[in-house]
Amino acid sequence: MKLAVEMAVMELDGEISAVAVGEDSAKFHGMLRLNEPAAAIIRMLTEDTTPEQIHKTLCETYADSAPEEIAGLLADFLAQLKAEGLLLE
């Protein structure tokens, strides 16, 4: 799975956002406001990856969080991206 559009993640005034860039900006006109884990997921989705690979990386990065909690949040975020047409499986 990967993003259906090319997105750039940026931080401005302490806020993290993702916007479609290049020709894909015509496909998605909005902006995603992200927390750090969501930004990490978007960055990972710029390349073809699997939910399992993303989960493993997040568990390593956020070792203080329960793997089950990370899995649930990841599933919810991926479902949101899919509903917006931003995710290719």
C-alpha cells in the first residue's frame, strides 16, 4: 500500500501538515493536519509498504505505547486515508 497522491509533510509554527504536491495537487486540494505518529505514517506511505511494516516501525519508535493501541490507531488512520481516496492498496 502507498499514498494515491504525492504528499509533502511540513512543520510550520509547531503544526505538522501534509499537502498534495505537483500534479497531484489537482487531485487533492486539502491539507491534512497531523500529529507526529500520523506524519511518520504519511512519510512511510510515500513508498510501497505494508501495515505490518508501519506497525513495526511505530512500535519501535513509540516503545512506551502498547502494540495493540498502536495497531488500533494505525487501522483507524489508514481507514480515514482510504475513505478520502488517498490510499492505494
